[in-house]
Amino acid sequence: IARFPGSVNPLKLEQWVESAPENSRERLRRLVTCNRLIEVGVDLDQAWKDRVKARNKYKPSQVVEPRTLPSDKQIEAFIDSLVNRKWQVVYGYIATWGLRNHEPFRLHNLPDEKGILAIADNSKTGFREITPAHPEWVDRWNLRKFEIPDYDPAASHVALGRRVTKYMARHRELATWREEPRTYDLRH
């Protein structure tokens, strides 16, 4: 909204919404913001909002990029083939608990006897506890013995995630489920 300085008014909100690309997720998000503003008393033309929404053909349920997900056997083969123990642990955590790329570096605690793991509140979605999707993998890769590559705890989620992504890119020949494997494939 920096392009529309000054106080908030209905005309500026309309310009802001319409400055987003047509048929885009961003335009839809801006319309949702307008709904919230209407709820708190901003006087916005409902007919205008309905017209803009009706013209927007973006549907959040559309598959933007279909994924080729690995089988459990392919995940096991990939992680088993990593010779660097510290990176094997990182990918083991991602696959076992469905973590985001940066989350092995943002743990609140290690898995308990039931395999329940807690992610710290300094992660993307904040503190949460999760159970392993594959409890047998905790022992397969000895994930209670937590050894990960050295890192800067002050590094951003993006920087940590990029590091995990780059390591996979350097070892993509070990992943058999697609030509250009992605770390997020292991998460799902």
C-alpha cells in the first residue's frame, strides 16, 4: 500500500486491489483484506467488491504445479544413501515428521519416547507438537541422536531452507522419484 500514501479510503483500497494482477492469488488475498476492513467498519462499496471478485478467475483449489511424490521406499533409499550423517538426520527429520526445510534447525525439543517432537516458536508457524508419520524411521536413522550440520541460529528461515535445498540439489542423483527432486517432496 506504499504506492497509495495517506489515509485509507475506499478509492485507495479499490486501486490497491485492482493493482494486483487479474486472476491472481494476490488479488484474492486483497479482496479478503477488504472483507476484514468492512467487518471493522470501513465503508467500501460491496457491489464493487462483488464485481471484482466475480471477474477474478483464480481458484485456490487449482493445482499450480503437480508433484511427483516419492514412495516410502524411495525416501528410505535416498536418506540411506546419504553418507554425511548430519545431513541424513536433517532429511530424516523432514521425512519422518513432515517438517519444512528450515524446521530441523528450529526444534524446541528432541523426540520423546513416543516420537513426539516440538517445533520452537521461532519457526514459520510457531510452536507446535507433532507425531511422526513414520515412527519406524526414528530408529532407522537413529533420529534421537541429534546431529545436524553447524549453522547460525540467527539465520533466517529462508537462508536455512535454501541451504537444505542446495544440499539436495548437489545429491539429486540419489533421488529416484524425479529428475529434479525437491526437499518438499519428502515432507508430503
